[in-house]
Amino acid sequence: MLTYITASLPILGWGFMPIIANLRKSSPVEQLLGTAIFAFIFSIITSLIMKPEITLFSFTVSFISGIFWSIGQLFQFKAIQLSSVSKIMPLSNGSQLIFISFTSVLLFREWTNSKMYIIGTLSIIMIVIGILCTNYQQTKSDESKKYNSYGWTLLSSLFLMLYVLTNQLFSIEGYQIILPQSVGMLIASSIIYLHYFEGSFSFSNLNYNLITGFSWSIANLGMFLTTIQLGVATSFSISQSCVIVATLGGVFFFKEKKTRKEWLFILLGIVLIMGGVFSLGTLK
């Protein structure tokens, strides 16, 4: 029972995070800084309880991964602002998984035989088709705005991939990641905020997005606990089920009108993405 509870935390936390952030009309920079502030507070509490051993080297690596997160998360918030949660999150989750899978194959040689390459390639094709399905629209939209949001999303996924792989590349793992990473997140987010600051500072928006940070932090902690119990491949695959929560929740919470055909494509897309995700998770 405990395993199921911890495994559900990344699904719910990362699924509801973009929804919570966009329920209020905050700027992407306010969303970013509010999230980073709470993540930092949460990491201090976690580190005081768990007392991880942090070296200068592990601190530096995790600090850099936090910087990558800040840039990637800012671009994701920007893309959602230009489009919607239900359209951007499938593309964001899917492209992150594709980028991470290909990079892991190249850097860590995680696919070691022809069967793994066949299943892995077919899984990625399923994810790509699923992303296209979730973004299907019967009515025409602003093409320049749409492709602009897609560009921000792919850039976001590139930096979020670096955020995930940086610690893995240098074999930094466990609770020693959380505090240094959050310091990098907070400093980078603060610099970004100050860069974009135009005299319209809103404590209200910043405070609200502490809730966004709470959702992200709970998901991040759940991911750590699930990894300990189930391993990296299985836990990461399960966590990507957050795309279901984000996509369907985005439609319902923001009252997006969908035709029957669009609903059919959304559900088909989710099934394909999740099928590809779990297929990748079986590659060991």
C-alpha cells in the first residue's frame, strides 16, 4: 500500500503543478520564483530530517542541475501561457522522455541488444503519434502562436533533460541532491526574476505560487522514494502518468471546449503516450 501511495505522488504532484500555476494570472517568472522558493524551504526540512552526506563535488553538480531546471521550467511556463496546459504538457512530457531516452542510449549505453532498440524505437514512435493526437484541433488556430509555443516547449524539454541527466552523469543520487539542487533553482530563478523585473512586483502572485512549489516538491520527494522501492526505470515510467492528470485536468479546470472528435484524439493520444512510456520502462 505504501508503495502505491508514494508512486502516486509524482503523478498527482507533477500533473497538478501546471494547472495550479495557471489557475491564477501570474507571469511565468512569478510562477518560477514561487515554485523555487517553496522547493528550497522543502529541501531544508527534508535535509534536516534525512541528514544526507553532501560533498563539494556533489553540491556543485546538483547545483548546476538546479540551474538547468530553472531555465527549462521557465520555458515550459512560457509555452503554457502561449497555449494551454492540455496541449503543452503531452508535448513536454513526451519530448522529455524521448530526449532522455536517446541521450541515455548514447551516453550510458542503456540499450544493449537489437530487441531493446526495436522496442525502444517503436515506443518512441508511439509517443510521437500520441503527442500529435493530443494536439489535434478541428478548428484553425493562430499558427504562428502555436508553433512559437511548441518551440518554447522543445527548448524547455532540452533543459529539463539536462536537469535530469546531470546528476546521473556524475553518479550523484539520493537525498544529497535535493538541497544543492534547490539552491541552484532559487538563485537562478531569482536572477531571472530580477532580469525581467519591471516594477510590477506582486507578493500576492509570488505567495500563490508557493502552492505550485508545494505540488512540485511533493512530486519530487515521491520520485525519490519510488526510485528506492522500484528502481529508476519503473519509477520514472510511472511518474510520466502525470500527463493524464495534466491533460484531462487542463481541459476540465480551464473549461476548454472540445468536440467529440477532439476528445477521441486526446484519449487515443494519452493511451499511445502511456503505452510508449511503459514500454520504455520495461527495457532493462
